[in-house]
Amino acid sequence: MVTLAFLRAYRRFPVVVYQFLPLVVAYLRDRRRFLLFGRSRDVTPETRVRRAEVLLETLLTLGPTFIKLGQILSTRPDVLPPEYVDVLSSLQDDVPPAPWSDAEAVLEAELGPVDDAFDEFDTEPISGASLGQVYAATFRGERVAVKVRRPGIEELVNADLRVIKWLLPVVTWFVGSGQAFSLSNLADEFDRTINQEMDYRREKRMLEEIRGNVGDHDRIVIPRTVDDASTGRVLTMEYRPGTKISDTEALDEMGIDRTELASTLETVYLQMIIDDGVFHADPHPGNLAVTEEGRIIFYDFGMSGRVDPFIQERIVDFYVAIANQDIDGILDALVEMGTLSPEADRDVMADVMELAIADVRGEDIGQYRVQQVIQQVESTMYEFPLRLPQNMALVLRVATVVEGVCVTLDPEFDFIDVATDYLKAEGYLERSAERFAKEAGEQVRDTAEAMVTVPPKLDSVLDSVQREDLTVNVNIEDGNDVLDDLAKRISYAILTAVGLLSAAIIYSFRTPATALLDTYVAAGIVVATLPMLFFLYRSFRRTRERGIQASPQFTRQKMRQRQSPDDSDGGAATGIERSVDRDVGAGGDRNGGSDDEK
């Protein structure tokens, strides 16, 4: 039975397809200039920027759900090229506020008449976004911020989510398997995240849990919730105004130490992720403010997440390996977390990681060195093997956005030093050393046991060889369908050869009596053979067109060549561009309360 939700999704589907159609046609023409035939087209960075701007306008036109999707895509460098990430990072919830009468209807349905529920209520929202908007009010003599969910937003979001899931198989057709893997996880993450954001009861629980974990931190402020005025669609909390954390001029006027502020922010997130296992997952500048005393205020816990103990341990291993500049340890941690394919070329990835660490450290890196590593990547991998499992997506979002905020506060901020100091203060470095020593002892014990058990087994194998009774089972893994392509080419080649040879024989041995018929038969065989020849050509063409399907990127630290027109020798400048503040929040100072801006 078709429900109203499905009917709404069916109505939205052609609208969404129509809006995305220009981009789809452009991508198809990249493969075949004239859609069905023609050579592929080269796509320049300038072209990608223009397309990203078209995508931005499309998302804004399609409304709240797609605005949220664009904001999540802006933190997913494993899905989109860097030009798209840069453009979408400016995406804000620039949605006109809902009329007060609509918000009042939600408040009355949840809490009763507004005049009875609150002492005072300012009907002009202090902040507004696609899923909800925040009002200032007074509740039992206390100044509060009231977050109200937009009326009717659930039906629109659910319809759009269905449309996105219907379109996902089509989108994955345009990308490589690595990006398809991340896109599938992204769709699941987005569905879960946006539904969680609409549930204010969950947001209240997460806020209170995080407040209980870090609330005693003397540099952190997390607003207290008001139980008697909070429901699934209304969240009321104490009003805590502050200065937007990215407003560096205002912070300087207040005499705030911005480097210390950045260090505090990173340390708090390390505690939430590594120690507590529950964290605020939307730390863009619109959701972070600073008090006059230099304390950081956190707003909007709609996007928050949990980290299971296994991932927590792997994250610790990752940071410890970075602190020790242990490249093998970094790669091992990435493989265990599921973010790096076990089949990746470790030598190439080691060079890439060394380059990334040097970039974070702010070290000078020669342009030739950058080009050398990129050439290694291009020549050894079919696709870049960095992927994002579902349980790591929010963690990466936090890492990238926090990095942008910290670099805005202090362009020379050293993340590795702060992380190392935190791990040392919490005893993680010593614990890791003890664990490694224990594992080394276990390996020595296993080696000693093997020295006793292996020789008899080896003697048995040699006896089997001597008796010519040894059987070896071989399983061939063909992840890139090489054998399948080879079989198709052999089949096409055989059919083409047989067809052309048959046509040649029939035409050569024609007689005067059957000359016309033999000519038509030979021509018919040639025409029937032409598709096989075309398929054979296309199979080789497809192989030549294969390359890296995802751009190598490291959160916001991207390997890019910097061309300096000011160099006296006219050569290219060396180094790697450091990407700085990506403010995906709304502009202006935050005046308190929770916010739904992403």
C-alpha cells in the first residue's frame, strides 16, 4: 500500500532529478563527449569549481534536507574533490525563519499556551536554521534559550531521504569503488544523523552526558537543560551568550590568548573521543563561543556521536604512532580502524604519511618531493585506498572542523604537540609502551613454540613431496575483474576473427551463378561482426582510461603545488598549502542558547 510519505517522495523525485540534470549531463559528457560516443574530456580545477558552485545553488534550491547533505559532504574529502569541499564549506542554513504562528503551534502542542508556560517569550528568533530555530525567553525567573523544531519538517525530510536512497545507485555509477564505499556509508550516516537531530530528547540526553563528563573543566561551558520545558520537539536550556570563536578581532580586544584557546578546544575533543567515548560532533564556529573570561561555550548537540572502545584504542595507537613518527604504526592503526585498505601499497602510503606529517609540522617541503609522491600514487594504485567506515565518519568530521577552528585561532598551531602532551599527561604513552612490550614478549613465546612444532610439520610436508602426494589449492582473487576482462577480449577476438575469415572465404570462392548472393552474405557477416570489433576496442579503451578514482587528500591538509608569480627565477614556489578556517556556521556573534545551524 502506497503511503502519503511515498507519494510525497514520488512528487519530489522528478524535482530533484530536474535540478541535478545539468550536472549529470556534464559528468556523462566527461566520459563521452557526445554522450553515446566520442573521446573523454579533461576536467580542469576551474571547471570543478564552477560545477561545485552549480551544486551549491542546487542544494540551496532543494531546501533543508539537501542543505544538510551539502554540509556533511563539505567534511567528506573521501567523497568529493577538494574544489567541491572548498565551495560547499561555505554552505550555511540560510533559510528564512518560519512564521511565529507556526512555531507557536508547535510550542502549544508540546507545552501548552506560551504565556502560561513561560514568564516572557521573545517571538523574534535569535537564530534560525533548516530544522529548527531558537528563541530567547524567561522561564521561572531564569533567562533561557528555547529551540523549536520547524513544523512539518519530518515529512519533508523523510520524503527527501527516500529520494536520495533511490538515486544512490545512479550516483555510484559515476565514481570508483572506493568512493562508492564512502557514498554508501555517507547515505546511512546522513539518514541516521538527520533523524537524530530532529529528536530533541536524544539531543538533551547527549548534552547532559557530555556535560557530566567535561562539565567540571574550568575552561568549558555547556548549557544546562530545563527538564520541565523540554520535549521531543522543544528543547529549553539556560541562556549563555558569548563571542563567536572565529571572531579573532573581538577575542584580541577581550585579551584572550587564542593559542591557549585552540589548545583547550583540541584537548577537550581528545578527552571526549578517547576517554569518554561520547562527543559533540558539530564544532563549527557557529556552535562555539567564548565568554569574557576565555571559556569556550558549546551549542547545539543535535549532531553528536559515540566511539566504541575498540576504535578508541586504535585512535590512541594512531596518535601515539604520530607522536613517535612511527609510519608503520600509523598505517597499522589505519588498517585496523578500517580507513585504509589492507591491500594498499605500504611503501607509497608511507611516503604519503611522511609528507602529511611534515605538512602538519609546518616543515618546508620541496615541490619536487610533492610531485614525486603524487607520481608514486598515480603509478601504483588503481584507486586511492583511504576510505571512511561508518563508525569513523563523525570522528573525521570533528577532526577536520576542529582543525579549521584551531588554525583560525592560531595559524601556527601544532596539533601533534598538543596531542602528544595530552597522551603523555593521561599516561597513554606509557600504557602503549607496556602493551607493546607485552605483545613483544608474546611474540617471543610464540616463536619459541614454533621452533619446536614447525620442524616435524616441515618433515611431514617434505615426505609428501617425496611421495609425489602433495596437493596445493590456489584461490585467485580478482578484485579488478582482470580475468573477466581478459575472457571477454578473447571471446570478442575469436568471434571477430571467425566472422571476418568466414566473410573472406565466402567472398573469395563465389561463383558467377551465386556472386550476388555470396557478396550479400559476406557483407552481412561483416556487419554482424562489427559489434564484436567495437566491444573489443572499447574494452581496451576502458583500461587506458582507468586511473585514480579519488583524489589523495588528508582532511584539510591538502597536497597542492603552489605557483608563486613573485619568484625571481620564475619557478614554482615550494611547500604545501595549509587550509585554514572553514566556517560552516552562520556569521556574527552568537548570543546564546542552542543552535541548529550546520
